[in-house]
Amino acid sequence: MIEFENVSKSFWTGTQRKVILDRAAFRVELGRSMGILASNGAGKTTIVNMMAGLEKPDEGEIRRTCRVSFPLGFMGGVVNRNTATENARYIATLYGLDADYVEAFCRYLCGIEEYFDRPVGTFSQGMRARFAFALMLALEFDVYLIDEGMPTTTDAEFNRKAGSILKDRLREATVVIVSHQPQVLERFATTAAVLRDGKLHHFDTLDEARRLYEYDA
């Protein structure tokens, strides 16, 4: 479970205070995948980062009683001067996993051949996205965080292999996905919320959330 208790978060834009959350209180229950609809700039990425523990709230408390993934595409734990091999083995040790397994898994899924033994800083954006996605899938979590604004890959073979593995993972896991497009949420979410003006409006179904989102759009 991920629980937000009276959580507030805002940023100074240079001209005004941008409120992301204002005393928000909600839970993400295991087994009930959640989709969050919000317009661009409303704070989708910030909420996902707070769920992952990458950003702190201004006020309130965020509790996690399960294994929560880093956001899909997040590269914060990867060292650019190190090779993909070195990074994969390092991440494995952080999570207490078999380094040989994590390296082999990522090599297979990325399919970037000899580039896997070169510094990640030399990778193209697509190769970096494939490596980040492979790292996330090499680790098993109770909750997977997906942000539509994060880097994606256009490699068809990678998408086929990664999509099959992710589908298997999600049979047992819970997803939190944020997007400005309702159709993106349909594949994953069983419950939904709309983020607007610092308030998170919760609904039992995506259709209910879509009506509010599109009515006020």
C-alpha cells in the first residue's frame, strides 16, 4: 500500500506558486491499479516521483508498506561513465539480487550487443530508454509506476519482448499510471482519479473520471 496523509506540494515558478497537491489524502491499495488523469503541467511526474520517494512533500506524510518501483524510464541510479554491465551489476547489489542474473536479463532484453559493455553516457536516447526499462523489469515490485512523459523506445523487437514480460509482471502487481490521455489508462487502471488545481478527485471507474476530466477540459 502507498498512503498519502495530508500531503501538500508546490513549486515557485518564478512568477507564482504552482500548487501540485493541497492536503491530499488517499491510498493505493494492492490489487487496485490506479490511473491519474491530469493536463500537461499539472504535476503528474511530481506525484509519481513522490510515490517512489524521489521527491519529498512540503507537508504531510507518505507511507509505503510494499515494494514500489522507481518510475519507468528513471535513470537516476545509473552512472553515465560506467558501462551497462557495471550499472546492472551495481543495481543488483543495491536490491540484494544475483548480479549475474540481472546482467544477463538486461543484456537479453536490451539487445544492444557490444554497446552493453560501453559507457551508458555514450548511448542514444532510445538505447538509454531500453536499458532503463530492462532494469525496472529485472527487479520485481508490488507496485509499478508509469509516467507517460518518460522516455520511450521505438524498437519493435524490444517493445514486443518487454511488453510480454511486463504483462506477466502485472498479473500479480499493481500499477499507478499518470497521463493526460484517458485511452492510455484503459490498459492498466481499475480505478481512476483526476488531478486539478491541487485536488485529487477519486472515482471507482475510469469512465466517471473521464467525464469530469473532459467536461472541465
